[in-house]
Amino acid sequence: MAFDAGMLAACVNELKNKCVGAKVDKIYQPGREELVFVLRMWNVREPMKLLMSAGANTPRINLSSLDLQNPATPPTFTQLLRKHLQGAKITGVEQLGFERACRIELEAHDDMNFKTKKYLVCEIMGKYSNIIFCDADMKIISAVKIVDLTTSQKRQVLPGMKYEMPPSQNKLNPLEETRMSFKEALIGYQGDLGKFITNRYMGISALTAREIAKLSERMGVWEAFEYVINIVKNNSYTPVLIRDKEGNPKEYSFFPITQYGSSLDCEECESFGSLIDHYFGERERSDRIKQKGNDLFKLIENSIIRLEKKTALQKEDLAACVEKETFKRYGDLITSNIYMLKRGMKTARLIDYYDPDMKEVEVPLDYRLDPAANAQKYYKRYNKLKKAETELEKQMDISATELEYLWSVLESFDRAEGEIEINEIRRELYESGYASRMKNYTAVKQQQSKPLEFMTSNGYKVLCGKNNTQNERLTFKLASKGDYWFHAKNRPGSHVIMFCDGMEEPPAEDFTEAATIAATHSKASGEAAVEVDYSLIKNIKKPAGGKPGLVIYHTNYSALVTPDKALCEKLRVK
């Protein structure tokens, strides 16, 4: 569903109730088109986070609980906002008409410490979304997206210009519609009711229009339309998240949706902030990771393709080495029957002493060589293939280890939560010998990211690595000998540590929960049952010269568990 005017009205209503009167404590810009304002209310201990996004695929404004990582160097737009709005007080939040735009009014202080008004206009309009910063006279100071004549002929967003609403689409405001006008417009209309509503009225998404059409089957067309419009007029919103049978978010709405019947599940959320976090959170994280690590994705995928081709060729060469025993047999037969052979012979039928039935075998000969030279030729071919077989087996083991490592790096992108983790993966690849394939990268000291933290039912702390660098640090630096180590058997995935050194042996329930965390944060997370190995840290060793995250162990237990994202989310410490 698009973030329509009805959804924006619901979010604005929530912001009015919770944010008006709050002061701006901090300002961050996690992404190029995202802003986060940390707000503090005098009578509320915990700060609030106001998230505004002008991303083409994830435009929205809401109170968020997502933990977004911030760049080490704040962008210019962030520095400008900090200069003007740090410590400012939110005095109002309003929707501009029934458009997908809202205006936040702030009371700030100028350079002379006089009170002044500032405005932030958040436009939620798909690829045309924007966040515009204006002064007291609604003149544009700056914006997340500067729009000049080369970008748009219809509307420019440039510093110094007076803010103007986006061009009208010549549609009616549904909040001002009357029964008579509505019914007159429907006279003679034979098409789809949902399309009639979206074409005639501003700010109504296709999902809302379809729901009105569905409701009209039992309460009449105008009555269904009026029912939805009255929800907006009376601020009687209900945050509804619609999931498929696998639990993935599919749609969201500001009122209950019935059009899907039992094919999808409707879930009522506690607030519009949490609703929007649930819907956009995972999708946006994936998009951000792909954007930040696109070059690494290509590097790893190309390396995997190269190694797979190399392994396939090595297998072909190894299969050819099977002939070596035939060459040795021919050399032995020529040597044992050398008195019968002469130079110039092209073949010789000789008794095969290796055959229990002592059958004759035809041995090809080089007529240009004498019998002894023919025997030596076969022995050389045998020795060459024997050495090649030994070397090929070594190279295939190296390729298999390298492939396993690359798959583990690729899998760690699924657990990355921001730029810090991407930089750790980048540095890991650099230090693992991929420097020549990483353009313009220089290894520098950087901030360490934190592993995922969980708490089992009986109070045991569990840490889960997001990448090989974290896995290495968890297992060999943070964990003690008496702690337990968990990992999905023979699958790329996280090292999971249950800290219990100096405490009693954890109950079976806690072992199961830790094993479930390991299974869920592995490449086998989509399978019904996953075998997880676990052992005391003292039994886990790192092989000499091994890649980051690579370990060996010979003493362990195993548990068969089912990956469970819901359980992991419940146990996670945020």
C-alpha cells in the first residue's frame, strides 16, 4: 500500500499527541534521504525518535524504535539542521490539506538568541518525496533533495524560494464531498468502483479504494465511502498490519481491512509508529545493506563464480588421473616382456600378469622408440598424473575452504544492520587477501560494532556474531573456557556464545534457546530442522593460518532444533 493521505493523517494525529512540546535533543541522518530527531519531553524519562524518510521506496514519518546506525561524519544537511534546530521545541504538527505532506513547526533561537519559528515540511509522495527546511516566512533554507530546472520543469525546490505545495492533480478533497455530489458522479458509471474513487479523489490509495468497494457490498456505496472518511474526520484510527501466512508484512492501513478474507492475517498494532517500523524496518535494512555493500556483493559473487568454475575444471582433471594405473601397468608389462619386443612395433599383445585370468592385453607402442624407452614413457606419464592427482586434491581442498569462507561472508550480510558491519566485512575481505580486487580502499581504524544480545528464559546472557570478525572476537576474546559455543553444523552462520562461566550448568531449556538462536542466524534458517553443534569454549580451537571465523573442534554435543525468528525477537535485548 502507498503511504496515502489517510495514513499520514493518522501519523500526524499520533505525533500531535506525543511530540508537541518536546525538545530536539539530537539530529542524525542515517541515510542520504533519512532524518532522525531524538526528542525529549520534560515529563517522560525515555527519549523518542522521530523518523522522516524521503526514500522513493520507503517514504514515511513516524515515531520509531528502530536502531539505525549513523555515519561517522554527519552530512552537510544534518550540520545545518543542528545549527538551527538543536534544542528547538516542537510547537505544532499539521497535515497540509488532505495532501501527503505535513508541516512541523519548531520554536528555535537565532544567532542573537531571539525566538524564531522554523518549519520542516515532510512530503510523502513516492519518488517525489522530500524533506524541506524553511524559515519563519516559509522560505526554503535547504532540503534533502534539491530540485532545479534540470530535474523538474513544474516545481523547483531551491534555497531562497518560497515554499509552494506540489502541483494539484485536479482531484477532489474527499473530506469535503457530499452525498448528492458523490451520487451524481456515479450516475451512469459502469466501471470498477475502486478506480472511480482513486481517479476522482486525492489522497486515497488503491488499498483504501478497494476496501470501500468491498464494504459497499453490504452497506451501500456512499455509506462505505462515508464510513472511511469519518474515520479521518473523527481521528478514530486503528493501526493494522496485514501479513501473509509466512508472517511477512504485505500491507498496512489506518482502519481494519476485510477484502482479503482468510488468505491474509490482519494484526492490530499498539501504535502507528510500531506499525510502520514492522512494515518498513526489515525491507529498509535490506535495501540499505545492498546499497552500502553493493561493491562487496559483486566482489564476493564474482569470486564464488570463479572458484566454482575452477573447481569444476579441477574435477575434470582429477577424473583424467584415473588412467595413471593403466600407464603404470603398460610400463610394467613392457619391462617384463622386453625380450619379445623390437623397435618399430606399433602394438604388442602381452599377457596381463595383473589379471587373475592371465588374459592378453594390447599395449600401444611408439614405433620410433625402443622397448625400454616405451616403458619409460609410460612411467613418466604415470608419475606426472600421480603428482597431478596429489596436487589437485590439495588445490580442491583449498578451493573448498575458500568457497566455504566466501559463503560465510555472503551470509553475514543477512545479519548486518548498518554501515559499521559493512565496513567490518570490507576490512575482513581486505585482510583476507582480496585487497587487489578492492578499488581505492585503505584500511583504517574504525568503530567496532556490537553483536546481537539475547537473554534466555533463566537469565543466561547470549551473544550472536553478525559477521566473521565478530565471530572471531566473541569466541576467542570475549568468551571464557566455561562458556558454551553454538554453531549450525556444516553451515555458514553465527558463532553463538552462552555465558555461564562461574554459574551453575544451564537448564536444558536454555541450551535449546541458544541452539535455536544459532540455527536462526545461519544459512539454514529457512529449514524445518537444523542440527546445531555445541561445546565448551575450551574445546574450540583456531587452525593456524585459518580465515576469520574458522574453527575446529573434536568434542561436542548436537541438538536438533527448528529456527524461530519470533522466539529470537522475544529473547533479544534491545
